[in-house]
Amino acid sequence: MEATQLIGDAIDTNSTEMKKCVAEYRIRKKLPHERVAISVGIDQEGRLLGATLKGGKQDAPFSECVQRALGTAPFPRSHAGVIQVTKSYEEIQQ
């Protein structure tokens, strides 16, 4: 559970870059206010394995953007094997 929290913190530390990836995805897909859920996989050595959209949907430009955004993030090592964390990004309309 602690590793999941540390991974979440590392993703949040890079939130500016992550939000740019989400914004680019929304523009490209013409979904300006769509909630975007991202699953990020981290291996037991603390390396980023990849990122997919909710439901395992593949989008290469989005995945590449997320990998660049999180490329230097300090993810923890784990004895539990691969850890997957899901983060959601949504706009609050006023």
C-alpha cells in the first residue's frame, strides 16, 4: 500500500506535464471535457512500464507523452512485482 502512495505522489509531482498530455489527448479526440483515467504500470525495480487509458485502450501519442512526463519520476522499488496505479483527470465546469 505504501508503494502505491509513493507512486501516486511521484505522478502528482509531475502533474503539470501530465495535464498537458491529457489536454492534448482531449483536443486530438475532440473530447474537451471528458474525464480521462490513466493506468500507469511500474515494475519491481521502480521503472515505468507504460501508461494506458481506462479499459486498456491504446493511444500511442498519449502513452508517449505520459512516458516523457514521468520518465524521470522517482518511483519506488517493490517486492510485490508490477504495481498499477490509476489516476483520473477531469475538468470542473463552473
